[in-house]
Amino acid sequence: MTSRRRTAATLMAMAGFLATAGGIQATSASWTDPAAFAIQVSAATTTSTTTTTSTSTTTTTTTTTVPVRPGLFVRVTSICRGGATYTMRVRNESGNGSLAFNLTLGDAVITGPHTIDAGEVQFYEIPNGTNGVKATPAGNWSNTHNGTASTPAVLCTPPTTTTTTPTTTTTTTTTTTVPPTTTVPPPVSVSSGGISAANADTVISNIVWSISTARQVCTEVHVTGASATARPWAVRVNLAVAPWYGSATNRVQTNGTASIAVENAGSLLLTGLTHRGGFDPRTNNTPLTNQRTALVTICNYNAPPPPATADPSWYTVTQTRGVWTATQACVVVAATTTRSDLGSSPFFYGWTATVDLAAAKARIVDAGRTLNYVGWSPYPSGVDNFAAAPGSFDPPQDTYTITSGFDFALRPTGGGADSRSTTVCVHGW
């Protein structure tokens, strides 16, 4: 095997891959193998000088360190050989937060741009032949910050190793500490309003709702890939939950940003669009990598009224006396939201209440008057505002049940629908 020891001057002169961050890079050395594979890293090199005397031979080891420029830099710390690929281990060795970088060969970008956090380690597997680069390293190579670049290693991120070199008169021990491998957690996919990722290759990074009334529902879903490998994405929409409330499948639209397949009466499967042009987040948006984002619109412009919630703790109902005379006795009914999670659940929801008019009727009768009818303000108009049951207001009944419609639906605090009220009056003559 060809020796990989190089002087600092030779290493600094080699051309190769370069990891850059914000235009600032580490002062670099390089090494190469017989296949002319080269990479620039922050490293050191070792030279040996042997002196012979009449009684003994002394070996002196001198380590020359190539200094690292202070400031922001992203560094390639190892190369691993594969059958048809090579893997590069990249580490952000600055303490200044996230940095953007490319891996380049000359002026050609091999992979990037990528983002890496301070102290984070990332791995990039690059097929031979990328942008004309064809190289398979003869062995697995690694180095550390101000470490030795010419030490073979079995792993891409070897553990701390100790090497002892015996000599006739001197033993030199060198300890190299490799930073621990940082495991990059898989991307987290969010879900909201029945919208979720439908396969393992899909990551939903954000769901932005646009809801101003209970009659229309719209959202923009930000979809990315789960890895650097481009794969088709898929999103599922559960129509049984808020804010869809059992919407008919043919009422849901994507405005030309995705294809829709009906899985069943309560579920839709959305997939990306593709044509021969360049990537477009709305109209040519599949397949995806973790560096590309599709923007998918999902709307129902004629949504059903929000049904009364099964959880009565989401609102309170009060009934207070209004006008209270011998010919008119009124009760003010008000429903008020108790929820404050508008940011995570900006959806309208319905409510129900029973109005007790027994005391109002007694007020009319006790005054010696005859019961006439029940009046409402506003008047119940069914799904438009609210429904009242029973629907007969002449003669007055003791109780009526109110069920909210579109305009009487509630929303968490701050959503413009904190409270709804109506005044119910018993009239006499």
C-alpha cells in the first residue's frame, strides 16, 4: 500500500473536496490515495528522523500541526470506503449555531446546500461518478481536530485509540480522541385537523390554517422528504374530524397542488404532481428530498355546520333575566368558549343548551295576564345561526333546546367567536 504520510507543505498543496460554511472555512491540509481521491480537512502530519550512534539508535517523532482558523467552519472528519459509494463524515466545529455548507470538488457542487447545527455530525453517502468524481479510497481514513490525518481506521467514527511505538531507547505514546458520534434524530412530522403523513417517506413540517368563518376551511400543508433520497410523498385527510366535520369527498379541493384519491367516504389520499418541467412546490412537486418542500393547498369552500361538541367542558352557558314585566318576561342565553388553544386548534365547534322559561311564564300568569307566544332576538334560522326545538312558539313551552349553526359556532379565545347569545321572551296580554 502506498504510504499516506505527507509533509504539511505537500498536504496544503493538494486539491480536493472542501466543506465551506458561510464563506469561512478551516485552514486545511489534504490526503489522497492511489485512486487520486483527495479531501481537505483540518489535520496534522507526522515526520520521523532517525539518528545512529555507536551504541544505540534513537527515533525521534516530530508532529507538525496545521492550525485551524478561528471562527465559523464545517469540517470533513473522515472518509469511509464502500463498494460503489464513499461516505463522508461532516461536523460543525463552531459554537455559533447552525451553518449552511456545500461539499465541492473544484467549482462543482457534489452535494448541498445542507444545514448543520453547532457540534452536530452528519454523514453523506455519495455514489462514484457524482459530477465526474470516480474514486474508491483504498482504506477507511479518519482524523480529528488537530489530529493525525494519516492513521488508517476501521470505522468512519473510531473510538478513542492509544498507539504505543517501541524504540531502542524511547517509547512514544500518542492518544487520539475522536469526538463522539452525534445521532441525528429523524425528522418529526406534524399533524393537525385530520391531516397526516401517509407513508414513511413523507414529513409534514408545517400546517398553516386559514379559517375566518365556519362556512369555509383552507390550509397550506408544507411537505418535505424524509431523507436525501428523492421519493414520492403522500398525505392523508381524515374527513370525520374538525374542521371537516364529515365533508363530502367531492367538496374538498387542492387547487391544482395535489392529486386526490378517495380511500372511502371519510378519507382522502393526496399525492404529488409531476411533469417534465423543473421542480415547482405547487405544480411539479414530487418526488421530494429533505431539501425540497411541496406546498399543498386543501380547502372546502362549502363546509357543513360544526356539530355540537361532545365535550361540554369546551363552553359555559348562562341564563339571566332581561326585561321582566307583566306582559313580557325575557331570558338572555349566552354560550362562551372555555378554550384558549387557538394556535394549535383554530377550528369552530358547535354547542347546545336548554332554555328554561318556566319562571318567565309564571311571571305573566301571576300578573293575571294570558300567555301569548315566545319571541326571539335574533330569531332561530336553523343552520344559518341556530335551531330551537320544539319549533312551536305559540303557546309558549316551558323549555326549548338551542343547537348552534354556522354563525353561532364558537372558537377558542381570540378567534373572533368567543361568545354567542340570544334573548328569549315570553309575551302575554
